[in-house]
Amino acid sequence: APPAAVGKTTVVYATREDKPHLPDERKRVEAAGGYVKIPPPDRLEAGATSRVMYVDGKTGMQYGLAMSRSIGDWEAGKLGVIP
């Protein structure tokens, strides 16, 4: 990430958002059997989010999680989301 200047101090961000469309995150999710839904590039640039899609085994409803790492989300963890 680019550094941000704060007064005379330079701060370098050492973290990133783990979004499903990032190549390494997508590869890991798909290797575990998950499906990553990615909006068209113009929508992604406008703020639309990529999602890890999964079907709830009890209700049959399809859901999309807009992150590839989610603390405590054990159902999505079966599809490559790191719980």
C-alpha cells in the first residue's frame, strides 16, 4: 500500500482488505470448492464488491460473503473462507 504522510512522519500501511477477487484469495477459495462472484470491472471500480457465494444447507438460500476471511463463519469456512 502507498505510504501516507502525517506531519514529518511517514506511515506505511502493512495490511490489506482480503477481498475475494484478489488473485491469491480467489485461488484459495476456489481450491476449497468455493465460487467467487466478481462484478464487471467498471462496477468493481465504482465500489461494487466481489463475494464468496454459498448455499445454506438448511434453507437452500444462496448468500454471498464480501470477504474471504471472516472470524467465526464456520459454514463459509467449508468453502475456503478462513473462519
